[in-house]
Amino acid sequence: MTAACLIDLDHLDLYVAGDDALRDEILGIFETQAEMWAGLLDPAAEDAAWRDAAHALKGAARGVGAWQLGDICARAETLVGLSRRREERAELLEQLRSTGRETIAEIRRLRDGT
């Protein structure tokens, strides 16, 4: 995966109209929110807690154009209802965390101008 796929800057620019300071502020807020919501995703969690955390992270990710992370969260939202979901949740959570780390790293590169 290339870093260019992690944040859709054209999408984000619809909201910031070329204002780099505003872009960086929004991405900073997203970074904080993403870390918080991802931290609440526990494969053993009750269905409602799992779904709510996945849904919140999905919305935040899609809001900044982090489509891949948003898509993983959309899949996570569906993993409710059956006891076998715990293993599936754990596997998907690893994918989510990996993509989340890559996305946060890209955000930091954008903010640092590197």
C-alpha cells in the first residue's frame, strides 16, 4: 500500500479549502480520536460497545478521507451476534491497528511537511 492511499487530500480539501493550518488541526483531532476509539475496540467487548467504537472510528476516518481505515471499521461493525465473532474481531483488529498506525504516520508526515 502506498502512503498516498491512506488520506484522500482532495476529499479533505473540500472542507479546508487549501488552508494547511486547518487541515493540520483537523488531522490532529482525528489522530486523537482514532487512538481513543481504536483503544476501545476489544474483541471480547459486548456487541453494542464494539459496534459503537467501530462506527465512531469509521465516521472519523471517512470524514478525513482515510477510506481504507473506514472500510475496515465498516467490516468491524458487522462482527456482532455470534460467539465465533471474537476470533474474527481479533483478526480484523490487527488489520485495523496496522492500517491505523500507517495512517497516523502519514498524518504526521503531512503535518511535518516531510
